[in-house]
Amino acid sequence: MIVGCSVPTENSLDAELSALARTARRRLLRMHFERRIGHLGGNLSALDVMLTLHHRVMGPKDDFILSKGHSAGALYITLWTLGLLGDDELATFHADGTLLAGHPVPGWSERIPVATGSLGHGLPVALGMALARHLSGQPGHVYCLTSDGEWQEGSTWEALIFFAHRKLSNITVFVDLNGLQGFGSTRDVASMDDLGTRLQGFGLPVVHVDGHDHPAIAAAARANPGSLIVLHTVKGKGVSFMENRMEWHYLPLTSEQYAAALRELDDAANTDEGRRGPHVVTA
């Protein structure tokens, strides 16, 4: 033991990530509010997995593909938490000539290797990247985040057939299963109410995880390479008037709603801190 040094524990790292997620949610709301941009519901459902992968799971040789491109805001905020984007750059979100477009575009950050936006092509591209690594013996893992709505796209199922055939172990596919898409629930639009069972029918491992539980996400990602991880999430997570409401696929925040959302996040943070009490790390 080295006297005077604190050794980070799993619990301390989990607490740090939880605190970071609260900060990230506030910053995500601010960015979207200031730019008067919607799509907050899906960003809030996907933020926790992006933070977990980038802060707790991924290494320098790994790639992340955001197939559900509408959640670009959550990706930019994740890069901000890593110190790879500054506030000045976040202020250009969705502006003319910006690098931070409504859907991720490549060429300016090594963390965004390909463009995604038209739902349904992120998974095929991610599988192609994983196959190229496999055939050439290159190190690294590919992580791909899809929406449940894009599993109504034929290209996604064709990619799943390829995944099942090749049984690639250097890719992990996540599904943000929040149950809502642009025109209603996934059940009402295309009867996709038991997606996990459908995926399992292709012979690949399927793991179900609470998509807002950072330790559970990290553990599942580390333990299940070459699998599909179904994240059970809440659209609009963290803001009660957004949660499980389809309209927040589109709506921007009003000033009153933005203030109310920040108060709610602050109240939740204070409650969590009070429940945990002071956190002490010992060597």
C-alpha cells in the first residue's frame, strides 16, 4: 500500500459517472434550448449508454457508431465531457456551417468515423468495419447504438443476418428500446413490441439491461462481445414531462419548460446526494 494515495474503487467510479451524467443532462438541455432544437427525448434515452461506453468501456483502438443519428446532441455532449469539445463549439450546434450538425458527420473528429443520419445504415457500416478489422487482424472493438424504431428498416435485418452468419466477436450492438418513434409507439407503427425475442431468433446472444444503469451497462458490454444488448430506456429520461411522451421526439423547449427541467434535475441530484451521504475513498 502506498500511504497517502487514494485508489479509485468501482463504487467511486460509478458515483463519478452518475455525477457526470447529471452534468451532461443539464448541458444537453442547455445546448438544445439555446439553439431551439428538438429531438430531446431520444437524446435523453441514449445519453447514459454513450457516457458509459466512452468513459468506462472503450479503449483507444475502439470505434463508436451512432446509428440513431437523431441523438447527435448526446454524442456531442459526451465528447464535451471528455474535453474534446468546448462550450464555444457546442454553441454552434445546428448552426450554418457547423461541424456539430443535426446528424453526425465525419472528417473533423476521430470519434465520429462515419456519417449517420438515414436510419438503418449504421449497423451495416459498423459490421463492415468489424469485418475489416477481423480480416486484417487489426485490434479494437466496434460499438454500435441503434434505435428500436430503425429495427423496422430492412437494411438492419439484412445486417443482422450477416452478423449471425459471420459471428463476429469484435462488435457489440446496442438497441435503445424506449418504445417510441417519430409517429407513435413502435408497437402501433409496426408491431415491434417483443424485439428482444425476435433478435434472439437469429442465434446471437441477446442481453437485456437497464439502459440508465451505468454499472450494468458497463458490465454487460465487457462480458458480452459479439452480442446484442437491449437497453430498456425511457424516452426523455430525467425530465418528468418529457418521459414516455412521443411529442418530445420533435419539440424544442420553451423558456418555462427549460427552467422547470433544470429545477427537476437539481431536485433529483440533491435527493440522490442526500440518500448516499458523504462519499469517502480509502486506500
